[in-house]
Amino acid sequence: MSQQSASLGKIADPFRFASEARTLSGEAEVAEFPRLVDLLADKEGKVSWRVEGSLAEVGAAEGGAACRSEPRLRLTLGGSLNLRCQRCLGGFDWPLAVETTLQPVRAGQPIPDEELEDDEVDAIEVDEALDVLALVEDEILLALPIAPRHEQCETPRSVNGANEESPFAALASLRGSHRAD
């Protein structure tokens, strides 16, 4: 079963969405993500996203324990962001490709111990409706490099294009000339 649109990027009941194996996809302008825009060189571009619901069988088969079904949301993101290089402060294109599996957990419900040990799935607390665009922005922010920079990046130069000597270089030369022998 496929769901083409939700009310402004919200999933009313993510648990039902997952149990009915629904899919929701869309595209958002980068400018729609206020926390992300502050980290970019410009607001241009689009991010495509897709959320697929499913149920995963969880539970140990040891000792005849029964398996139970847990809701899962698979989020896939794609696009290109114009990041600001932390060395030269210029912009550069960074390919966004994120795929993550999330386990919705009702607010106030404890996160299962096996989920805390599983690096393949991340638990997210959900009150009622799930704001997909807020989730997309959160996942993009988590995927960004800590200090983005060009592969090959030159040290910034002064306005006239020449490397100026550091003002501390003159002090270093004075320190070396006053040695007592």
C-alpha cells in the first residue's frame, strides 16, 4: 500500500503507518530547514526523501521465546548541499546520501535493551504524529561532516594575493637575537 501525500509532511500514526507497510516520499527545498541553512554556504538545492514503514520480527528464539513484531521506518535521503569549507570559507557541493532505519517508540515508553545494543536501528520517541520534515532535517544534521572542507584547499591569502608574514614572526626574530652566550 502506498501513501503519496500526508498533511504537510506529517505521519498521523507512525505505528499504523509501519504496520500497514505504507510509503511516503517527497522533495523539500533546502531553505525549508532553518537549522540546516545556518551551516550552508547558500540556501539553494533540494533534498529528496522517502519513508517506508514495515514490521520487523524481533525476539530471541532461545528457550522457545516467541518473536514479536516491532514497527520500523526506513528513511532514505538524497541530494546535494553547498557546504561552507572551514578552511577557506568558500562553498563546495557535498553529496547527501543517507539511509537509516528507525524504531518509533511511544513517548514515555522505555527503549528496549536490545535496541540500545543494535547499531543498525535507532529508536525515536514519538508523541502522536511524526513530523517528517523535522526528522529529515535531524538526520541531515547528523550526517554532516564535523569540519567540512575541500579535498584540496589552499590556505586563504590576503587581499593582494601575497602571503603576509605573521606579526609574531618579528617577535620570534627578536627573541632569538638577545640570547646571552
